[in-house]
Amino acid sequence: MNDLIIKSGNLVNPGGDISGIRDIYIKNGKIIGIDEDNTKLNSPKIIDAENQIVCPGLVDLSVRFREPGLEKEATIYSESMAAVSSGVTTVCYMPDTQPVIDTPAQIKLVENIFKDVDLCKVKVLASLTKNLDGKNLSSMMELKQAGAIGLTNCFNPIDSLLVLRRAMEYASGHNITLFYQPHNTSLANDGCVHEGKISNKLGLPGIPSAAESIAVAQAILLSKLTGVKLHLCRISCLESIMLIRNAHSAGIQVTADVAIHQLFFDESSIHNFNSDFHVIPPFRTKDDLVAIQKAIQEETIAAICSDHQPHNEDAKQAPFANTQHGIASIELLLPLLMELVDLGVLDLNTAVAKVTSNPANILGIDSGVIRKGSPADLCILKKDKWTFNNSKRISSGMNNPFTGKNFNNCVDKTICNGKIVYENK
Amino acid sequence: MSENKEINLDNENKNNSDIISPKHLRHFLDIENLPKSLILDILDLAESFAGVSGQPVKKVPLLRGKTIVNLFFEASTRTRTTFELAAKRLSADVLNLNLDFSATKKGETLLDTLRNLEAMHCDMFIVRHPSSGAAEFISKNVSPNISIINAGDGRHAHPTQAMLDIFTIRKYFPDFKKIKVAIVGDILHSRVARSLMHALRILEVPDIRVIGPKTLLPVGVEDMGVTPYVDMDKGIKDCNVVIMLRLQTERMNSSFIPDEHEYYNLYGFSPKRLDLISKNGIVMHPGPVNRGVEISSEVADGNRSVILQQVSNGIAVRMAILSLSMQP
């Protein structure tokens, strides 16, 4: 591995003390100095980052790379390539693979594949219940000891509040973070779009906002009861945001994230049954969109993730309700984020914090910050007009509603553990 | 944010993409985007076909040599039969496929089923499917020489039923701008209601009402240009046309109503409710009728009921739609 000097880049480093035009010195995968004339480097490769932004490598709180079990849709290799092309250097791996990640051996398996692929780092979220059944707790502490960064039940319901309470209590005692996707399946009632204008117009079964916000309220109250470290995944409606704000002002420690696509679309995007817009939680109203955009300007929603869910072509080839939900857009995470900056929704520093230091803090890992001694996980970003289309696509996932969209920014290089893992050519 | 516009370029020209020329349709999927003039043209053409059924030889040679497939993924008697009769009276060859029992049960995907039927060189698919948007999905994936007629997709649309309903209404009330129309019952699960609301709005009916318990009225139904009522007596007051809907218990997966007895008391068309509607008012029902649940036998079989006329009119209206939609 070459030693590296990244010269004259504009450091955007919201989680750290140092920013502005700086030189970064990298040796053995670590940042050994910033702006110091460091002679310890051994014939370093020099990267000229003048007029470019240098930020910490992105930490993505939710990805599905489909391996093991669904390699026909995507693999850890194919999706890691897509991830690093967007500056992502750490991904949180969701446990709903086949088989489900609910044993230490499953965690090791995934970690080993990532090591072999050697592009980005992985933090595994293991299953909260055995086989995601929502009833029987998995061996939570064993999973933590095996490296699980937290536990989640993904989209799968935990119908009994008593089971959820016990899971939280147990997790709280062992300092395990619970990643909870708020979704009351009984109220969602097999819906596939937001209940409102669009469900009415298209005659598709709707999911009311209350299916999410009621689950948010329950989880917040149980986290207060049990003291668990709770992270709410994929918030989509303004009622949930109000509840999180109230929790924060009552001193309840709860964090939340939103999927990047929720910052771009509302329910009207589905108007002609376009199944590329089939997501859970569904795209909601304009008011919800505005509320989410406001909530990410504050600390209410601390992180933005890709919620990457690649599918092959068949998955979307059916009438809307029969299609698989999810969007494969990890490779656009940073370009989309920069678009939010260009549109004035976020300032640059806040935008970068939402995908670097904030998610790293939620996970409790040494990442997402540029500082002396930290792993050299970095992303170099440049201004460049380009169009995302199928010939540019890196992910195996065909399901991307942003196809055809123009961007003003692109990732020039991604560095993970001091190694250049992506270069824009 | 104006994002949607930029990203969905292919969605922008959706309006009327199913219309090739003022007198020719590419597909017949939905009423929502049809111009008023085309709807009236279809009604006029149907009027001319209505005479065919009364002749000793009930056939015209318009679609001779064409093959039409009734592709039904959901059970149907009335709709499938009237489509079949309409196609046969236009001299087309008709194939009936009830797919809910065959291919799909063996794991074949919808697209593969379509590809196989395309390989048999058919000219038109008349499609009924339990999923909303199925007809639109099929129309996007079928080869360009094949027309798709939507015979009902999930809760979304049943445009030929709405056409035959307005055809029937016009027989009694030629001026749509002067009537009050009420649709009563299970609006939420009804594709007929959705298509009717569009048709009546396009025809500029000034007072369209939907009546039912809140559990069966879709959230935001006002956006369709209609006035919701929970009280049936108020809702049907002075209406010229009352369209009763079937209670679709097979689509109900949770408690929408307490029981059928209470439902009949609140929303059933009992004989005494005939006094509330306009003196010349008519009662309609798309069928099949649940007697004693949404309508009493006395009303269904009475002189204000036009339920069987709707069925006969269905043939003429479907003949008009088939002939306008067949590719040359």
C-alpha cells in the first residue's frame, strides 16, 4: 500500500476540529498528520485535490447486498463497487439475508466476504429475534460479542409489545443499540402506497401515516421505560417527526434516520403505477416531504442513509402491488446529497455530517471524522456535470427511479483504510 | 420540490397516450384521461350498435378475421359474457381464458403468460386482474400490434362498466349537466365507482355524491370532485340516478362494517327510500346483486330499476369500444 498525501483539498469535516484547505498525510492506512511536513512517508503518492472537497468516507446505516442467499440479485462485490463509487467506506448490513443473520457464524461469514472483496468496511446488524420471527429473542449478547454493531428486526413485525419491551430491556442491560423500523403491520394492512390521494386515485391499498407514527410512539415510550439505546430507521411522516422532537425535548435519547429518496419524492411520483417508486415506508404527502427536509436541517433526524435494496429486473415486472419494494441508489447517495446542498435544503457541513460523523456516532465507531490517528477513510468530491443512466450504473440493482437524472457533483476518489478503492475515470 | 418533473420524463406525456386519433384508441385502460368528445362518440357509436341485437342476424362484419382473447385472472360472469357476445357480434374469433385456475397457479409469471399468448398471434386482450394497475402494466409490456381493454383491475378501474352506466343514464337523462347522481356503498373497494366518478366529472354532472360508512369511503375522496355523505337519506335526496354497489366482502380483510343487518338498515335501498329520490329517478346496480344486503328485491325488480337494461346495454357499449380499439 502506497503512502498518500492529499494536497490542498477543501476539508469538510463536521465531526472534527480541522477544516478548510489542508494537506492530509496517510501511512499504513491511518491519517498520521494534517498540514504537518511529515517526512516519515515512504515515496508517497500525491493526490492533488485543489478545488475539490475532501470529506470523511460515508457511513451508510442501511444496505442490503443480498449475499448470502440472493446472489442472483446482487453480491457483496457488485454492491461494494457501487458503494465506494459514492464515497461510502462503511456500510451497515441488514440481517434479512437467506439465511437470516442470527448466529455468530453468519456474522463471520459476511465479514469474511467483505474482507475478501476488500473495498469497504462492514458493520453487521444482526437479527433481534430468531429468524426474524418477532417472537423469540436471538442470542443477543453472543451476536454482540461476535461483532454485531446493533440488532434489528428489519421490516418484520414484533407484534407483541411485551416481546419488544423484553428485547429492549435485555439490550439495555448489555448496552446494545436497537435499530427499529417503525411499522405497525396491522394498520398497514397489506398496503403498498401512502393512504391518501394516490391510494384513492389508483385504487391501491394504502398505508396510513399512523402505521408508522404509532409504532414510533410505542418505541419511544418503551425506550424510556427500559433505557435502551434506540435508533428509529427510515422515518417518513411528519407525525413521527413531531414525536421524535417531543422525545428530545423530554430528554429521551433516541436517534433517527431517513432514506435519501424520501427527501426527493412524494406520493404523486407513483401516478402511473411506476413500480420504481414502490418503497416501504411509502412516499407520503408534500407536507411530509417538507417536514422531513426541515427535520434533517435540525438534529431531529440525525442521519441520511441509502436504504440500498437492489433487485433484478423481474422484481419490478408485475402490477404495482405485486412488485418488490425498494430502491437501489447507493451509488447516488453523495451526488443526491450534494443536490440537496445545491437546492438549499442543507448547508454543506450539515449535509456531510448526516452521512459521516452522525451515523458513526449512532453506531459508536471510530469513523466519519478526519483526525490524526484515525483510519484513512476519505472521499474526494469534484464539480462535474453528468447524467446517471444504465450505462453508468455499477450496482446490479435495476430498480432506480433516478435513472436519467442530471448531477452537478461526482465522487473523484474514495479511500478506505488508506487504499484508493475508487477512482473516477 | 420540482424533482418529479425532471425525473419522470416518460410520465409527462401520459395523458391520452392511449388515444391514436379522435376516432381511434390504442388501448382502453381508464376513463380518467379521455376527452369528453370521445366519450360521447363512444356512446353514439354504441347507440348504432344497439340495433344489431334486435335484428334476426345479430352480426356485423367489422372485426372479421380478428382474434380476441378474454384474459380473466379473476372470476366474472356478466362482464366476460357480454364482452364475448360483443366480440362475436362484431364477427371476431373469441378465446376465453380463466387464468386464476391454470397457468398462474403453476408459477408462470404474468409476463410469460402474455408472451405465450402473443406467440399465438392474437389481436386484442380483454383483461381482468385482481391487482390495480395490471391492465396498464400489460399494455406497457405487450407487443405494439395488440390492444388491451381493461375489464377491471383491482380497485382501480372498470371503464367499460362506467361507459355502459352512463350510456344507460343518457337514455333517461340526455342532459348530463342537469342531473344529480349518487353512488352508494363500498366506494373504497370499487373500481366501478372510481371509473364512474371520472366519467361523471368529465361529462360535467354538477352534483356527484358518494354515500357510505366512513370505513368504505376512501380517504380524500373529495379530490375526485364528489361530495361524500355518511347519511344515505340525505345523500340520495332528490337524486335522478342512484347507483348501488355490491358489498365486496371478498376484498374486505378487516372489520369495515358491524354486520349486514345494520348495513342494510343504513345503506340498503329499501322500498321506502324510493320516496326520497327524484320522481323520475332510476336505480342502478353493476351486479352481481346481493339481495337484502345492499338492495331489496322489491326495488331491484321494480319499475325504477334499470339493472337488466344495464346488462343489455353492456353489449352495445362494448361493441363500440372493441371496434374503436382494434388496430387496423
